[in-house]
Amino acid sequence: MRRAWNVQWICGLLAVGSAVLLMGWNLAMIWRILIVMLLIVSLSTGIISHYRKRIADEKIRVHSAYQNALDVINHQRHDWMNELQLLYGYVRLKKFDKLPDCVETIKERMADESRISKLGSPELVVYLLKNRVSGLMMPLEVHLSETVELSRLALGTSQDQITELIERAVQVYRFAPKANGQAVAPLKLSISVEDNRLWIDFDYQGKLLRPDEVASQLQQMATERGVRLEQLSNQEQDEEAVYRWIFPYTA
């Protein structure tokens, strides 16, 4: 990528220099022809380099999207295999009284994944499904009480901006200093629509060492996008505060 930028800079400088020579110097015809040829070659090479870079960037983006989708499929397969093995184990041990709860858990998970897939933003859907898996450092517990389709909401914030905000907020919680043994505690992320507003709640299930820093960063991100941040609970009784981003509808 750096090489592509270097080629474009060199071509640009050659093109500018050639134009200056043509306009500012009284040169013989042969030199003018040579400089015109240099100008054409410089512009052509620069344009070709620019489009090659765009094509290369697009290939990288597409490959990254495919890789993320593949990661989601692999994680989903692994988690569903765990659920089936648990169900099969109850059957083999003839613990039939455990089956209803196990089946109900599977049904709830299927419903959760169905609601996530209907959010409407492919990048957000892949991100949430990829991160709500067991075994990751601070996995996400994504909760949607009802179907939310972002494309149908008249928000002043785009789907890409919402995705970016959620990813940044999760990173803030993930890398925030935590108490001993709390590194794998999950972050509960709730998305809902109430009173013509989109609500996104962050409820960390562990203990943060510097919660004020997390709140400050969430507030900064909210301010950047014109979103309001609310604290839903205090930090009494050794509990972490729950924070809510509120995205208003446009008039």
C-alpha cells in the first residue's frame, strides 16, 4: 500500500513538473514532445496505480468480510455441537427430566439469533454473532426482547455509525482493568426501541477497577455522535453501573 502511494506521489510530481516546463519555458519542439509524452505517461501511471490500490483495498475488505462470516459459522457450529452433546448426554443417562429445560434453552438461543439476524446491518449482525460465543475473553450476552430493524428506524445516526459505536464500546469494556478473576465475565448488551428512541444498554457482569474511565469514554463517544448517555443504576452494593445510549428519532 505504501508503494502504491509512493508511485502516485512520484507520478504527480512528474506531471506537475512537466506542466510547469511546458507553460514556463520556451523549449524546442523536440523537448516539448518529450515533455508531453512524459506528462501523459505520468498521468496514466498515476491513474492506473490509484485504481489498482482501490481494487486491492476492496479485495482486502471482501476477504475480511468472508473471514468474519467463516469465523461466525465455525463458532456457531461449535456451540451448537455443545448443545447437542448435552442433549444427547441426558438421553443416554436417561435423565429425561432435564430434557425440557435443555430444549427450552436451545429454543431461546434460536430466537435470540433470529432477532439478531434481523437487525438489518450485516456488519453489526456478524460482529454480534461472532462475539456472543463461549470461551472468548468477555463474551457478549446480546439481548433483544423484540425484533429491531435498524433500517426501518428514522434515526439521525446511520447503521454504520451505530455498528462502529458498539464495537468501540465493547473494546472499552474488554480492555478496561478488571478485578482478579473477572476477565471472562460477560458484557450484557441490550437493544430495544422505546418511546420513538433506540436504546442500547451496557451491563457488565463483573467488577471494573476504574469504572469512571469507562463511563468517561462512553460519554465521549456519545457526544461525538449526538447521542445521550444515561446511568441507569448506581454503584452501591458492589454492583457495576448500567449505562444506556439513547438514539432519538429524527423529526
